[in-house]
Amino acid sequence: MAEQDPSAAVRFMDLQDPCYAYMFGFLQADGHLAQGRGQKGKLTTEINARDIHILREFQQLTPYFSSITERVRSTNFAARSHSATWSVCSLEARTIVNELGIPYGKKSFSIRPPRTDFSRPDYLRGIIDADGSLGWTAQGIPFLSLTSASTAIAAYLCHYGKKITGTQRITSRNKRDGVYNVCYYKETAQQLAAHFYYDDCLALAHKKANADAIQAWVRPADMRIAPPRRRWTAKDDQELLRLNDPAAAAGSLDRTEQSCSMRLWRLRTGQV
């Protein structure tokens, strides 16, 4: 690819532009910004070669020289892994993405939504394309999920998901590997997928196809709709601890005895 005119970079990574918002979200989640000696360094992202089309889109969006390379190797997960890597070395390009929120080196815990105006659905679609999943569970139920080590990213998806669907998600790090797993199912997954993966948006082809496919799901007539979950308040906890009896608390707080018993156990063991 020929060297492009850096003067065209005035709009590079304008996060109000849907394409750049998506690209930034994807790179923030799945890219790597490396710093070498002096002013040397490189911004890269490596993905499965089946998704090389998105790297070609990144190349078109970047007004600096960038390259795409492919390699086949053996990994812990596959005997033959075919991947593609997009790379850009320009100091100006690296400075722009760094200032917007892609740190040099390890970043999984520290990334957060941009502090400037940005196109929210496109940014989150980039995050989900890089670190999320959507499709069908083993039971044939549509889902959309994100796995992230960043508290800020997980919390933002929960906040935005509630704004779009009305469904509350509160997540915490799992004990096995210390990451957040934010999951949406059924109609809520359909709503978010339709919102994020609109017609002609920039996205990984197979995830856009899954987002379209899950729209065909219809809730079976015998599948009940769970009522919205009631959050426990500090006042509820105080009353539960005062009574110290799940059966008595169930009547006082208008909750099930099982719910009161579980909450009391969590309070006693310091889990809340």
C-alpha cells in the first residue's frame, strides 16, 4: 500500500464517525500498542484470517501507511491456526489513539470508554466484535455477551444495555480468571443485537450474520417471562439482619423465604 498524505489525518479517529468509533472500540479491546526505543513503536491487531476483511477496512480508514500480513502456526488451541495482522507504525497515528484511550503495553484492566464525544452503539459493537459473542445457546436461545477484564467497559455495557432495553445487569469478576461476563438472553439479546448491528454497519461478517439470524427467534408459548428482579437495599439488609429469620423476613419484606435465606447467608459470609 502506498504512503498516504498525512494531511488527511485531520479526521482520523473522529469518534463521532461510526466507522472510527467501531474501529477504536475494536482496537481498544483486541489491539496492542507497543513502544520501542526513541519514537519507534507499532499499533497492531491480530485476528483469525477469516475476518481479514475488517483489517482491509481499517487500512482504508487509516491515512498512514499500514500493512496486513498473514501467518499459519501451531498454537495451544489448534494444530493449524491461520491469522492475519494489521500494523501501523506512524508516530502521529499512535499518538492519536494513545491520547484517546489505548495505552502502551498491557491494557486489559485499564481501558475505558473515551472521554470525548463518540458514537456509542458503534463503539460498543467494536468492543463486542473483539471480545464478545452472539448467537445461540445449546438450548437454542439467542444470546449476546461480553467478556472483559475492564471494570469500566463492563459497567458501561451494563449502563447502556439498560438504557436501550430496560434490562438491568450487575456483574462482578468471576473467581476463576478475574474477568467480567456480561450476558443478555432472549428478547433482550435480540434488541441489543438489532441496535448494535444495524444495516450496512462496519462489523465482522460472521457476527453480523449471527445478529441477523437471532432476530428470527420467537419465544415459545410455554416459556414464562421472568418478572424484573428487585434489588436489595441497605434498609432491606438491616431488617433482614435484625429479624435473623428468613421465614419472618419473607413476610416483612414481601420476598420469598429462599431469597431471604440466600441474602442472609451472603451478608453473614461477607459476600455483599
